[in-house]
Amino acid sequence: MTDYEVVIGLETHIQLNTTTKIFCACKADSWFDPPNTNICPVCTGLPGVLPVLNRAVVEKGVLLAAAMHAEIQPVSYFDRKNYFYPDLPKGYQISQYDRPLARGGYLDVPMPSGAVRRVTIHKLHLEEDAGKTKNEYGRRLIDFNRCGVPLVEMVTGPDLRSADEAAQYLIRLRQLLRWIGISEADMEKAHLRCDANVSLRPTGATYLNPKTEIKNVNSIVAVREAITKEVERQTKEYEAGNRIQAWTLEWDEDSGVLRKMRSKETEADYRYFRDPDLLPLVISSEWKSQILSNLPELPLERKARFVLSYSLPEYDADILTGERSLSEYTEAAVKAYGGDPKRISNWLMNDVLRMLNDKGIMAGQLRLTPQYLAEIVRLVDSNAINNSTGKALLEKVENSGRAPSEIVQAEGLAKVSDADAIRIACAEVLAESPEQVAAYKGGKATLIGWFVGGVMKKMRGKADPQMTRTLLEEMLE
């Protein structure tokens, strides 16, 4: 039996988060708006109108090209991609063909195995979106709101080798898009769309076999499932001695099956030609430098620096650079703390991230500033408060916006290290717990933690835990 290698390339369409559309002044993001309310003569292709290129679209496209290590072209052109479909009112889509905004480039994708897969980019170009067609109540309905929404299309090389690798690429691409601030990259709202080209070949072969294209996948989970199903289907076809036909397939998420839509188109089917209404797109060196001055340190580079400069474990660094706001919060907290960065990492990973998830906010939205977090950790380090009080203080600071030291003083939260006061509380707990005292003396030494908890409760969490434990052990002897 022949062993087969999976070959996957992805075509991603990225909706840029500009205020207006690519060639007109209509609102770009209309996900929640009624159908056909954000349209004008330009984006619906009425006779006599002229498109005007949105400068912000170009700038965001250049930022992405730089982040993908692509070669930004000083001159590119817009073309007309001709096809007929109900949701394409002009009968063509303004896109870029042989002279795109950028060529080449790559994205390094860390895999769970620890390996890194370099995914190359064939080209990166700007284009407008088409409208949306849906079947409802036995009728085909058209919504033109999406017509003219700005997109970047990126086509990868055939570099991915499994459905899981394709999913990891999309995870890292989504992270990058949000990091550099050019797209919300929400697949459920069609801000990030993906078509997967899938083929098989004998393991060790270097040629490419006919591929199928999978459309209508609106989540990373769906991409993984659809590719897995198609790999299984193609494997069975080859094992039965059949040839693979170049089909375009539609993924039905409800039933979890792929259906044939049509034979796969080729570029010749679209009869590309230069758009006569748009001038060449010229990106001067001055404009390019101005755009790239806004390019931040990228996620994988920041992760590597956190490992190298702060001696953080790879796992911690990966989590803390998962999104840009959290990474900047981490860096500010580490600098404010001035001690071992791992201490800040521990508090972030164990407590602050849980707070962010519970509240559904980003790190930059916290009232618990990086400086306040560093102050709380220093209070714990200096034994001014105990660890449990420090954790409770996180919520108190977040809820009030007040400084940790101010809350500690106002609420009397400072740790009690007065041996006489703690001894009194210990005696009360022991007197109230004769059965547990007998069990402890009978050999159940683990009950010491139960006694410590009782004393902490009596003293509202302010007792020195180590002193409490020592005194209890002495008294129980």
C-alpha cells in the first residue's frame, strides 16, 4: 500500500478594519446592519461612477506585507476579475493580478511538537469584496453591504502537511493580524476567510497532483475538520485506483460533509485586464518609511526576547505574548517590579489571566495597572501582606482603581506577625475542635493545614501563615 503525503495551500481573505470601503465612502463593517443599507452608486456599480482608492487600505496592506517579510512593490496595478454572479453587481471584481502589492514572504509557525514550519507566501494583493447571497424562504436573497469592503488576499505555497498544521497557521495569522492592528480577524464575522487547496502525493515525491479547493469554512475548527475529511476521501480514491478531479468543494458545517460545487476555475476563466478607472499604485520610499514606522515588534520576536532577556520559560513567554496588549502589560509590570520576572509571570499566569477571562477584557483595559500589580507582588515579597491577601487585593484594586497600599492601610490588611495575637487565635481554634485535635494527635498530621486555615479565617487572612503553623505545632505537642 502506498504511503501518501498531504499537500495543503491556503488562500486567505482578510477584511481590513478601515472605517470606509476600499473605493467609496460607505461604512466598511456592516455585520450588524440591515441588508443593503451601506451601499452607494460606486460599490453597487451603477453606470458613470468612478472608484477612488482608500489610502488607509494601502497602508494596512503594506503593514501586513512587512510583517509577512514580503517584498513590497513600489508600483502595483488594479485589475478587473471578470465573472458573473448575482452578488457581484458590476460583473467584475476590482483586484490585483500580475502586479500585486507584494510578492514572496513567509510566516514561521511554531507547532505543538516544537518544530517550526515556514509557510511561504506566493503573493499578497488588495481587492474589494463581493456581496452576500443566501437562500431563505425558498428565495435567493442578495445583500450588497459587503460590496467594496477592503480585503487583502494572501496565497500560500503548498507548504502545509496536515489539517493540524493548517489550523496552526491560521491561529498564528489571526494573532499577527490583531497584533499589528489591521483586522479583527474574526472568522465567524467573515473578517478572516479561508479556502483550502488539498492534494495528495506519494511520500517522497516532489511533484504536485491535482488539487481540490474547499470553500465555506468559517472557523479554524471547521478548516481542520474539512481538510481531514477531504484527505480521507482522496486517500480512498487513490487506493481504489481512481484519479482526483480538480473540483471546488463546499463544506456543510451542519452535516459535516463536503459537496461538489463546480469544476475548479483557472485564472484564464476570469479574463483579467487592467482597470482603466484606477491609476497605478505608487508607494514612494518616503511613504513606505512612514507606514513602517508604525510596525511593532512582532509576536514571535517578542516571545524570543522574553525568553532571552527575562529568562522566562518558553511556555510562559508564549502565553504572555498571545496578544499584544498582554505582552505590553507584562513588560511594563516586569519593569515596575524590578525583581525576578518569573514572579510577575506567575501572578499573571495564575491570577491576572483568570481575571481577564472572567471579565472578557484585554490587559490594557484593566484598572489594575502594571504598576499596581508590581506593588502587590512587592508587598507580598516584603511580608507586609500574605499571599492570600495579595490575591484578594487584585480584585479590590481592579474594582476600585485605588492603589494597593492605600487599600491595605484603609482596610487594615497588613499581615499580623504578633505572636501573642496569633497564639490567642490558635488556642481558640484548638478549643473549638476537640475531634480534629484528637485525630491529629492520633497520627493524622495533614490536619495541620486545616488548623492553619481556621486561624486565618479568625484573623481575616492577616495572620503570618508560617508563624501560625509553627505556633500550632508547638501547642499541639
